[in-house]
Amino acid sequence: MEHLIGIDLGGTQIKCGLFESGTGKLLEKSILPTDDGKMLGKKFSWAVAIEEKLLTWSPDRTIPTGLASPGIPSGNGGSMTGIPGRMRGLEGFRWTDEMAWQRPIPLLNDAHAALLGEIWKGAATGSDNVTMLTLGTGVGGAAVVDGKLLRGHLGRAGHFGHLCLDPDGVPGITGTPGSLEDAMGDSTVSRRSDGKFQSTRDLLDAVLAADSEANVIWNRSVRFLACGVASLINALDPEIFLLAGGLTRAGDLLTDPLKKELDRIEWRPDGNQVDLRIADLSDWAGVYGAAYRAGSEFFQ
């Protein structure tokens, strides 16, 4: 039986999966602490943890392995760039060399990996045109168009949270004013509510309690989200539009008003409506996508 390994390195957790390559069946999985900033001797703790897990599954260091993490794969694909201020040691870390792996370890941005996972074994299985937004602390995303993952010149493609929806808005971390991330990300709830609510969970609890102010804030956020979704539909023409990330746990509180807004503003030539779906694989989508990338590199 041939195998694949997928690793998703996050800020607090490392998710690892061992797959059967032919079927994509997840055979074993493991969650390890990232321990960002912690050293074990001269090595970063997250690197030691990943190496030990890989060696338990592939002592000869040969099983095709893919890795997803924050950042942008470097031009030569051997390391990640664009990770300022966090995940110390990850930027420039050369995975294949450091792990002494016998095959190149393909690297993916974590949102790109999540979308590939959903297309491989999740909510968008088999589709060649899928756009995804990840809604959490921030807002990210990815797109596959005509069967190809969009990466762009530098690998920035898919950072949909930095779309400008308000040119007079507050500049975000990339300098873009009035971004989708600013309008919908969990990290901006306090500012959007003048300090009344500290998280999306707090805000939604108040919406459920019929708090009129909370309802206004939430509906405004969803209107911005709908405008972002409609704009991406116009630009990328997906068959399926996926929503992923922690905010999707809001369920109908998110999807009902969003669908109503899209009924009003989505361009639907000849009545063709984009299929809006919630992602299936939850926090494990990146692991699936990383493994799929490793398999597509060596088996297809």
C-alpha cells in the first residue's frame, strides 16, 4: 500500500495525517503543540516535533510528504517567506534539507492547501472552479480556476481578506484600506462595536438575545461579506463558493442573511446561481491538501 503524509503547521498546533494514496483514506492522525519560539537544543521545537512524527511513519524518509503553513512558498519552493513577527525560524527554513528527506517536500500556503483538500475529499470534490474564503481571526482564501490553483507571480493569490471594500476605511496589515478582513474578521469585532463586544462569539450571542445594536453590527458585516463574495464571483466565475473557518460555526446566523444579500447583488447570467457551501473538512482541510499536493507531485 502506497502512503502520503500531510502536515499543517499552525501558530498553536501541528496537525499531521498519514493517508492511503490511492483512496485518500486518512489512516492515522496526530496533533502536536507548535510551541512557537521554544528551542530544543539548537532546533526549533516545532521542527523537532515534525521530524519525530515523520520518522515514526516513514523511517526511511521516503513517503511523499507535503507541508502547509502560513506564508508564501519561496521562488524555488524550498522554504516559506512573508511571515513577519511570528513562527520564529519558519521563514527560510529549508524543509527537504533540514529533514534529510529523500524526496522534495512541496510547500503550500495554508489556505491554498485547505482548498485543495476540500476539492480532493471535501465539499467541492471533483470541481474545477472553486473559490474559498476562510473566516476566522482574519480572512483568507484561495481559488482553483479551470483545474489550476491560482498562485500568482509571488504566491499572493488568494489573500482575499485584503480586498478593498471601503477606500476611506482603516488601512489593514497590508496597507489596504477598508478591507474585507477589517469588516468580517474576528480580530476587529471590538473596534467595529466600539468595545461593546470582544469576539464574534460575543456578538452572535447578543444577536441571539435580540440585542438590536448587535444585530445592526452583524448585518453590516454580512453585507460587506456579500459584496466581497459577489466581487470574487464576478472576477473568478466559480461553480462552487466555499466558506471555511471558525466563523462558519455561526451556521444559519451567517448563511441566511448572506444568501439574502447575494439574492440581491449576485450577477446570475441566465439564472445561474453560484453554489454556496460550507467546507466539510474543518481544521483538517490543510492536512488533506498538503498530502494531496505530495501525491500529485509524485503519483500523477
